[in-house]
Amino acid sequence: MMKPVVVYGSETWALSVMDMRRLSTWERKILRRILGSVVQQGILRKITDQELYRDPDIVAYMKKKRLEWILHLVRMQDLD
């Protein structure tokens, strides 16, 4: 639920490599705060990065949304 709010309008953003790195870092921090630790067989352990990223990370999500937006624009031009 949080990801769509954060990336609202990101289809038109011009992101640098540093911006993408900051977004990924922010996402990892938030996910670790929300999910934190897990108890397995009575032992408390931290969640690994692989477990955090069941869904595509925020940068991949933004790239996908940007591509969808570009394809939408191309289809709209075909209607003219």
C-alpha cells in the first residue's frame, strides 16, 4: 500500500543513479522496520534481503510504471 503513494507521478521523474540508490536504501529501511525480525523454531533472527524483496524493489517498480506510461503515450498517438 505504501509503494504506490511513494512513487505517485514517478513516470515523469528524471532519476539519477544516486536518487535510485537513495530510494532503494529508504525502501530497505522501511521494510526492515515493518517486518523486522522473525521467530523460527523459537529463535529470533533478522530477515534477509531476499526475504524482503518478494515483490520487485521500488526502482524496478518505477521503471515498469515508466515503461507502461510510455506505451500508453505511444498508443494515444496512434489514435490521432
